[in-house]
Amino acid sequence: MNVDQHLKVAQWHIEQARLHATSQHACGCPANEHYQKIIDEVEAGTKIEEELVCSTEG
């Protein structure tokens, strides 16, 4: 994906989070291994480094 496409996906995720936070909706989506790694890094305050190879497989 190019930068513009990454930003559009991020915008979609942010809007989904906002909608989830302001409604009774509970998506129940399990975090896959890749997303859990991201969540863990953000919660730990780890500096976000640029990924040179995009992977959703972990």
C-alpha cells in the first residue's frame, strides 16, 4: 500500500473506534497476532519504528 492508502485504512480504524466508544456496539473482534503485537508495543510506550515490509501475518 502507498502512504495515502495507509492513511485511509488508519482513518477507517479511528472512526470505527470512535463509533464503538459512543455506542452500545461490541464487535467482539479478536486481535490477531499482528494487531496484538502493535497493541502491546503502544501500551508499553515503545517507539514506533517504520516497517519496511508490511505484514498482517505476524
